[in-house]
Amino acid sequence: MQVFKFGGTSVGTPQRMKDVCNLITADGKPKIVVLSAMSGTTNSLVEAAEYLKIGNPEAAGNVINGLRRKYREHIPALYATEEMQVETRELLDNIFLELHDCRALKFSDAVEKDVLSKGEIMSTNMVTNYLRECGIKACLLHALDFMRKAKNGEPDMLYIREHINALLEEHAGYDIYITQGFICRNFDGEVDNLERGGSDYTATLVGAAIRSDEVQIWTDIDGMHNNDPRFVEGTTPVRQLNFEESAELAYFGAKILHPTCIQPARYMGVPVRLKNTMDPAAPGTIINNDMEPGTIKAVAAKDNITAIKIVSSRMLLASGFLCKIFSIFDRYKTSIDMIATSEVGVSLTIDNTSRLAAIVERLKKIGTVQVDNNMCIICVVGDLRSENTGFETVATEALRDVPLRMISYGGSNHNISFLVSMDDKKAALEALQKTLFGTK
Ligand code: ADP
Ligand code: ASP
Ligand code: MG
């Protein structure tokens, strides 16, 4: 069975929801369809939760009421029959009542996650009801019944596999199974989520759990482009990517994919196809095990990076120096992205700065510490095996006018990364576009 995922823009209006329903029923084959919240909804829910956090339930109430008004308008636009309009209005009203009830609760992580979960719960109920109104046998599988994190905070693959397969068996014979992206439960059974943009991750976790033939991620652009279209003009779609290449691009900032969503698909060998809901005939991008030799595929950028340099004369010939440094980062559960070493020092980067002060305090016992904020990792991805001579030179030469704080090459066969200031990001992306892909 195939798994299709549609993002927020793809289900952003009643008409788009109808288009999605036409798309998923066109070939008559059963499929699991993972949906995001309607575009803008999760942002509004985040805003409401922020008001709750600072103790302003009235402002949270205004945001919730604004959303409720929008959703009420969607109902007559989506359903033809009075019966389905009444049923769906009641369902949505109950969800908005639950949101209002959250205002009386003491704010906690659990309350915040509960608030954020409502967008996907609404969109999936709306689409399921529309399909039913159209006479399609549609079944809503609740993600909270099978999507769960393990104790370490990562998706619990065994649990997910066991529970989704049991649910599919229990509800056999439907044409379409709809489920919520993004939302899950934590190890304690509370409502949780897979981080912003996490519906892609739901789709590949489901695809891996049911050993799907293919996971299709439908969005608002014709596949993975060779550079970030939000910053560079003239980007073009890449038609094929290796799992490793796409994982690097996703992790290093290609927003079209959630940072870790390729992992489950790669692990189970399930191909992922990126498609454009606004132009379904466009070929999109296929992600699989194939490798196009000797080709640079794309460039991505990861923002809000902090660089830390530790210089110590004691490093010279000292064994255990790196181990001491890494154990400090490990102790504060902060993962390192890039690293460069020299005889007297180490430079590394992190993107989670929540424990930075404590980390720096400890590092200062080892050497002199310099911290640079507002940096950005620019990542060039393709077949960058060392025998493919010259590619790293071309990339570095393209950036000759950009101050480079760090370079990392050889950590994988697919990536060369440059650390630059955020101020230089656009210029760096444009220079690479021009040199690597021949367009400005
Ligand atoms: P969805 O809501 O469907 O999940 P997203 O907004 O998360 O969609 O992802 C699609 C967007 O990702 C595109 O509209 C585009 O602006 C952005 N994007 C960033 N980098 C790339 C890239 N390399 N290729 C394609 N899209 C990209
Ligand atoms: N609705 C969530 C978000 O906006 C998840 C997703 O769209 O993938 O982040
Ligand atoms: Mg997304």
C-alpha cells in the first residue's frame, strides 16, 4: 500500500481539500493519507500557546476565536449536504471548546502540545467527512493510537509497526485511510509532536512500518530544487536523489523535507517521491538507493548556527583532549554538527544553544573559548567521493569572496559544508548556484 502525505498548503482551503480527495481516489487503489493542518493553523495555535505561557488567556482566546471563525466559513464551502455540514460543525465546535478549556489549565509542556495537536485533528476530520460525503469508504486512523515516542524521545518503531498494522487489520477493506501527521504520544502517553514540519516524518515512519511500496510527499513545489528557492532565483528541480543525499539536504535546511524524515525510509529501503499538488503531472523528485556518479545535486543552508572555538596549547600531542570536549557536549545533550581540528584547537558548531552558558563554563577549564552566533552552514550535496577530484575546489572557488569560518569535507561521501555568517548566506547560495548550476 502507498502512503501519501499532503502538507499545509495542499489542504489550505476547502477547494484544495477537494483537489486532494480527487487526487487520492483517481487510481482507485487503497492508500494511507497523512495530512498536515491547514496552512497557518499551527502557527495560530503556537501563538495561542505562547499567550497561555505568559499568562494571557484572553489574548489566547482571541486567537482561538479568530481560527474558529475561519473554520466555520470553510464548512459550507466544503460540504454539499446540510447533514454533513451540521456533523462537521459540531465536531469542530467541540475541538474549539477543548482549546478554550486549555485556557483554564496550569500551563505546561503537555498543555502546549495538546493545543498544537488540534490543527491536524481538524483537517483530517474535515477531509474524512468530505470523502464520506462523496461516497468513498474512508477510515480515520487516529495517530495518537499508534504514533509514539520511546523513552529516549525518538519514534518507537516497534510500537508504531505493531499498532498501525493491527489497526489496518481491524479496519480492513476501506478505500482510503486518513491519519494525522505531526502528532504522537510521548513515552508517558501524553500528547506530543514530531517538531514543526513533522508530518513528513509521520509519512515515512508509517511507510516504513507497513513496508510501503512508496511514500509520496505532496507539497507546493515540483520536488527538491538544486538550491533554496526562497533565497535564490532560477533554481531547478533535481529529478533523482540518493537517500543519503536527501537526508543531508533535509538535515542541512532544505525545508521541503523534515530534517530526519528520510531515516525510516532509508532504513527500510522505501522510495520517497516528492510531488507538486498544484501541478500533479510534473515529475517531481524520486529518492531511492541509486547514485548518479560524479554529480553535484543541490545546495542547502541551515540557519541559526553557533560556532565554538576552543584553543589550548595543552592540546599539542595530548591524548584525550577531544574526548574531554565531546563529553561536555554529551553531558548537556547538545549535538555537534560540524567540526574542524588543528594542532592547537578545535572549532565546532551547534544549533541548540539552550545549554550554551553551562557548556562554555566547562570548556573554559580546558582552553580559551570563542563563541560566534548567527552563523549558517552551507551544504553542497552530491557524489563527493574523494576520487571525484575537483568538486570541492569548484565549490570553494565559488565562495572565494565569502569569508569562510569553517570547512568540512570527507565526513561522508555526499557533502561538503561551509560555515559562513548569516549576513553572507544569500551571497554564498547565489555564488554556488551560478558556479555549480550555471544560473544566477
Ligand atoms: P508543506 O507545508 O507541504 O510541508 P513546506 O513549506 O514545509 O511544505 O516545504 C515546501 C517549501 O520548501 C517550498 O515551498 C520551498 O519554499 C521550500 N524549500 C526550501 N528549500 C527547498 C528546496 N531545495 N527545494 C524545494 N523546496 C524548498
Ligand atoms: N502542522 C505542523 C507544522 O505546521 C506539521 C506539518 O505541517 O508538517 O509544523
Ligand atoms: Mg513541511
